[in-house]
Amino acid sequence: MRYEFRISGHLSSALAGAFPELDEVTVPEETVLYGPVTDEAHLYGLLVRFQDLGLHVVELRRLPD
């Protein structure tokens, strides 16, 4: 499964480095992180990491394989 996470604002390299399994693209006013998510536990783990770092997830969606 592949997922895309849209995060409000632009992430510093240190914050982006907290998600080594995801690729990063900066768009106006958001950062898009995307990549493989192995299972439901991995997905929830990513969401907890976003929350722990104080990041606001604007949108989450599963990408076609």
C-alpha cells in the first residue's frame, strides 16, 4: 500500500528526517510526504509520529498501487 500525507506548512530537514521511509515534496503552504505503508500498524505509527511532532495532517489518502 502507498499513502500520501499532506502536512500544513513546510517541514525542516530535521522534521522530514523523522520519516525516512517517506519521500517529500514541498508545494505552496504544504509538505507532501508519500511512500509505502506496510500495514495498519505502520499507518497508525506514522500518524502518532505526526502528532508527537506537532504536525497538522491536512489530508491523508491511499494511492493506487
